[in-house]
Amino acid sequence: MTVELDLCKEILKEMTKLEFKESSIRQIQYSSYFIEAVNKEAPMQRALITTVFFRLMVDRGDKYIPKEIKLGLNMANDVLGWLEDMKLVVLPFLKLNEERFFG
């Protein structure tokens, strides 16, 4: 059985649920990699969205990102596990540090 997920919608929905600022959500939504991910199959969406968040953390965050956050971006073997890691680890971390990463 193939699970068809729209990871783009799921990430934006979770950011809204976590009460990210609208400007932070737009920053993700309108990044070139995120735009490219829209309407792609879930594995391709995962790869492109991971790039969006990795670049955000490297470009805007401290040089040191906790190991757990890096693992949350990359460790899961499937898209469902990745989405759970994003919801439970990565996005909450970014929300707590929203000013640092989104300005």
C-alpha cells in the first residue's frame, strides 16, 4: 500500500498549528526548493523540504545545531517517520528559536 502524502501541506499546517509568525511560514512556503517540491511525490518533497530547513539553519542559525535536530532532518527511513520527526523535533525547535532563524 502506498501512502500519498502532501508533505508541503503537512509542514505548513504544522507550522500554523505551532503558531509560527505568518512571515516565517511565508519564508518557507516561498523558498525556491519548497516551491519546487509542490505536487511532487512524497520522497522528492521530503528531499526538497529537508534542503529548505537545512539551509535555513545553516544560513541563519548558529554554527552549532544540536545533534538531535540534525538527526530529525535526516534519520527517518520513510516519509512518515520523517514527518513525525519534523513535527516532534525540528519544527518545535525552530519555533522556540524563531527569532534566530526567521529574523
